[in-house]
Amino acid sequence: MTYDLAVWEGPRPANDADAAAAFSKLYDEYIGDANGDTPPTVRLRSYVEALLARWVDMTEDDDDISPWSDGPLINNAQGPIIYFAMRWSMCEEVSAQAAQIAADHGLNCFDPQLDRLRP
């Protein structure tokens, strides 16, 4: 079982419903039916680098300590959005810190399990 987060560039949605709509639109445009060849923006790449400075990428994890469910993590980023999954057993700590790192980078973080913005 995994726990998912979506992080994207753009104005902060006014509320959770607006965030859910923005996430759905971006997901459909860049991830869902997209061809997967839109390079991540500079800001999204910087966000992923910050995550990987804190936690090892799954592709480089020799000790089974990476929280990510797949790798390389950057492959989950398309254009202005990244939609990524983490291990359920680590989700409380990792999702909170990933949301804070997103905020530190001026990005929106949406939790699809709870249908709400974070932090």
C-alpha cells in the first residue's frame, strides 16, 4: 500500500475544493493520458533534488530505507507537477516533511487521500 502526494507550481488554490480541481486538471494534462515527455520545470526539479537530499532515491537504496515507492523519483515529475507515492509505513513523517519542503519551494502540495491542501 502507498500514500500519494501531488505537488505543483502555480497560485495557491483558495480552498481544498479548488485544489482538488487544479490537481485533477494538471493530472489529466501532464500525467494521466499524457505522453510523458514534458520535462519537469526548474522549480519542480529543485523540489525533487531537495527530497533526495533528505531521502535516498529508490534506485540507489541498498539498505531498503528509501520511502519512495518507485524510482527514479524525478520520473514522476512532468512539467509543473509531480505525483508520487511513498511507502505507507513511512507516510506520516515523510508526507509532512515533503509538504513542508514544497511550501519552502513556493509550491502547492495536495493530499489526494484527504482531498486537502498541505501543510
